[in-house]
Amino acid sequence: MHDTTASRRIATAAAAAPVPVAIVAGVPSFNHAGTVASVLRAAQAGLGEFFSGQSSLLVSADVRSNDGTREQVRGLRAENPLLRELGPADGTAGAASPSVPIRELRMILELAHEVRARACLVLDASVTSMGADWVAQLVRPILDDQFDMVAPCFARHKLDGTISKGIVYPLTRALYGKRVRQPLGSVFALSGRLVERFLARRVWDIEVSALSTDARALSEAVCGEFAVCQVFLGPAEHAGTGPSLDLSSVLAGVLGSVFDEMNRNVAFWQKVRGSEPIRGFGTPVEMAGNAPPVDAHKMWESFRLGCRTLQEVWSAVLPPATLLALNYLAREDAAGAALADDLWARIVYDFALGYRLHVMNRSHLLRALTPLYLGWLASFVREMGAASSQDVERRVQQLSLVYEAQKPYLISRWRWPDRFNP
């Protein structure tokens, strides 16, 4: 649990606020000195412009920063006395850690619960492109339309976000039956009753560095049968707060969170068949300019290298028929080869099962997926590189239908893994 100083600050902030509060807008941060002030200012502008007639609280939660982030927040408090700060005692910095701000998020939710907020908006302290209108677009579906969770759908270039396009969106859609287009994100809004559920179930009473807070938020909302919608926003540009990660590390981090949620919610997703659209607010935004160039040939060569060097690792999770198909594929001419959708969906499902069974070190297992992902991505880029954004989106939806069609394979392997062991 968080420290007693944080508890006192939550109590103090709640006591000073009018109850109930319509909106709590919270910014969890960890070493975001360069960006936290602009995010808080944008949130304050949004609350003032669009919700001036309703009571609101703006909250910064930070218990570990040691780069001047909290000093930036304190400077803002001189301009905005309504800004509340949650964290440890003055002058106390937490140990540097790459973990997601779970404790900070938990404090924001606890404050929202204390003041009986109708809506709790969670923002990302690293975003540099946030506008005041984000506040209105994310909060209004809760206040006006009684939704419980609002997930943003940010504008992207057609070949950006391919981990989401090729794995995360089709997988979470097939698992949970809801077409949340960008299921992983660090920005979302929650209703008061969903906040209450999260706290009652102690959803984030853990300290796990690899946990994706947004993966858990969405799965909890859907599995609890709360009303979920999405809102279309402009691009979400982020400032780097540390060394950039290589692709294998990114894959391991993202899929570890998604697979952990699979393990946690087996009883729910094994009953789900097909998927249904969710309500969207606003209009999808087209990205201006060209996407960065992508070298499909280089990616295919990485796939081929994996086929030569990772057979022993892959054989621990992939059936012989899949390994044979991959070896045949690696011999094909790079210009015309393609990793079929059904084969790709089964590969992702096989790795999810290998993760569940702990067939090897989980990080090593997830990193071993990288060449296979690059093989799929090379196929996708060659097919869609000259296509329009609308055609790319249709292709992603087609892939997602294949994930749904292959879900019985996942369920069979999950229930009877020995029958399908490689």
C-alpha cells in the first residue's frame, strides 16, 4: 500500500473539496519534469472551458520522481490553487524505477472515490500533443451518456502501431468480444462506479513493474460487464523519458501484460464467441504527411535468420506442422512470400499458451517471437505499403476476424495442452 503521507494528502484534498465532485482529472507521473506542467495546464484549460459550471479537481500524483517533476508541479500550484498534489513528504524522492505509476494511479482513484466523483480522468504525463478538448471528449460520454470507461483512439500513420494492429487489437477483440481499437493506452476515463469496483477488488494493490495499468483497466471493465466506448482523438505524441527500447523488449513488455490478463480472465474469455462493435464518439482523424519508410526486405531477412537459429526455442511452443510451414515459407522469395493470417493467429495463440505453461523464462520466450512478428510485419508492409489508410484499416479488421475464427484452436490448446504438445 502507499505511504501514510499519501493517505493524509488524499484525506486533506478530499476534505477541502466540495462533495460530490463531478470530475477528478489526475496525472500520475514519474520523472516527467519536461512535460508534466504542460499536461496539467491543458487539463486545467479543458476543465475551465468545457466544465466551468461543474465542480472538479485537478490532481498530480507522484511518489518517486527525482528529476524535478514535483518542483514543476509546485510551481504550477502558485498559479492554480485548485491543483492538488498527492505524494510523499516534501523533499522526499523515491528510488528511480522504470515501473509504471501504479501507486500514483491508485491514489488518484482513491481520491476520486473519497469525493464521490462522477468521472475520473487519467492522463499521461509524457504526452506533448494534448489539447484542452481531450478533457471534454473523454469525460462527456461518462457524464452525458452513462458510459463507465472511455478509451481513446489516437490518430496514427497507416503503418504505425503495428504491434497493436497485428497482435494486441485482434487478440483482445477475440478474447473479450469488444472492438476497442486501441486497447492499450495510458489515457482513459472511468465512471465513479467503475472506480469503486477497481478499489473494492483491489485491482492495483500490487507492485509489479511489468504490469500495464491500461491492459488491466480494460479487461476489468469488460469482464465486469461495464459499458465501454471509445473516442477518436488526434495524435498522441510522447516525449522520451529514458533510453529507447529495442523491439524485442517492447514486445516482451506489451505481450507480457496482455498474456497476464489472459491468465487472469480465463473463465470470462473462454465463454466469448465473436465480437461486437462499441460506440465511438467523434470522427477518426487522418494523419498528415507520410509515414516513416519501412524496410520489408530487412525484416524478412530477420525472420529467415530466426528460422535458422531459433528452432529449438520455437519447438517448445509451436506444433511440428507450424514449424514445417515456417521453414517452407523462409525458403520463398522475399518479394512474394507472405505469412498467412490463420498461421499468424495460431502462432500468437501458441506463444500465449507457452507463456501460461512457463515452458521457459517468460522474457526469453516473448523475445523469441520477434523474428516471427517481423515476418508477419514484412508481409503486411508489402501488401499494404501503397494502400490508403482506409484499406489498411479494413485489412486489420479482416485479420481480426481470422483471430476470432481461430479462437477454438486457442481454447482447445488451453484446456488440453498435453494433447497438442509439440
